[in-house]
Amino acid sequence: MKAFRCGALIGLMLAALSVRAELPAYYKVVLLTENFPPFNMAIDDKNFARDSGIDGISAEIVREMFKRAGIGYTLSLRFPWDRLYKLTLEKPNYGLFSTTLTPQRQPLFKWVGPLAKTSWVLLAAPGNTLTLNTLKDAAKYRVGAYKNASVSQHLESQGLEPINALRDQENIKKLTGGKIDLWATVDPVGRYLAKQEGVSGLTTVLRFNQAELYLALNKDTPDEVVQRLQKALDELRAEGFVDEMTNSYL
């Protein structure tokens, strides 16, 4: 009986090792991100950066997550979001962050997270006294949004027709210049971007959704990768690392 138990234990250990060994030693995830401060951003504020040239709450968490999971990766920041989103949809072993998990997107990717939490808002120019009770009330106004971003997709799903920009920063100039009445964006990202452009005092007209940011992985990503990354993230959160990174940027 003792020999049987010993043999069974060895068998289980070998099985566990064989599962982990399914991932080749050279395996890497191609990570893509964009300027989405304070979650991910280029240190030099440009639209292209690699590895150590990228910082932000999510970037710090994702780096540590991959390190702990023992999974290789490359990381680059590019533009525009629409292209990065399509690349991750189409190419195996690609990943994209910080991606808002929505019902529409959930079946399209595999997910690791949450990395952070946000809320969606409609912002008006400084001094604007406009008030709205529901999102549908915004239908009669010109609403600017970021093309293919979760906020824009949500507006469209609710029957609104946002004026989409390739860069969310473009909406700041449109808003202050009177080309749009409202800016649909993510809080605190919108205020952070506005501050970088020298604009403050934007009015929150409506706060209409709470959201969570994730790492979205191509659907062909091995389940082992997803499981190891999620386990690493859960450990980091339990140890206080996620809160520490968040507080260091906000």
C-alpha cells in the first residue's frame, strides 16, 4: 500500500510537470498597449515606446505578473487603439491592455484581471451648466468619443452616434473649441489627459457606468498561460502590490 501511494504521488507530480511543460521554453506573449494614462503611457509622451519606455499602473502590474508567472513577453506601445485591438483579435499569442471588459467583448478574448477599476463619464467644457439624467438624454447633443474604445462601443449600443476620434486627446480641443458638446471618456483618464493639455475645470455632466480594466488575450492563447497569469495577479493583489502601484500614480 505504501509503495502504491508513493507511486501515485510520483505519478501526480509527473502529470503536473507535464502540464506545465506543454508551454515551450521559447513561448512569448506579444503585449500591446497605448497611451492611456495613468494606466499605461510612454515616458516621453510619444505614440511609440518599448519595454522600459512604458510606465503606468497597469504596465507595472502586468510586468510583475508575467515575471511571477514565469512567462516571456515583449511589450510595445503603439497607436491607434483601433489597430491594436484588431491585431489582438486576429493574431495568436497577442495581448492588449488596459482593455475594458464588456459583455460585447467577453466572448472575443481570454481575460486576466481586473488590473484596475474606472468609471465612464460625460464631460462638458469648463463653465458649462448642462445637466443630464440619463445617457439617452445625450442623444440630442454632439458627443465626442474614442474610436473602438469601450465607451464609444457602449454609446453605439445604446443608439447614440458618437463623433469618434483616433486619439482621445483630440476630443479635448474639440470640446473647448465648441466642435462637440460633450466628451464621453473614462475617469480618471479624461481629466489626466486634459491636465496634460493645460485644461482644467471640466464639468462632469453624467457618470453612467463602472468598468474594470483587464489584459485581453487572443482566444488561441493556451489556457495554461491564462491560468498562470491570473494566479500571479491574484497573489500580487493579496500581497498589496496592486494597491501600492495604484496609489503611487493617483
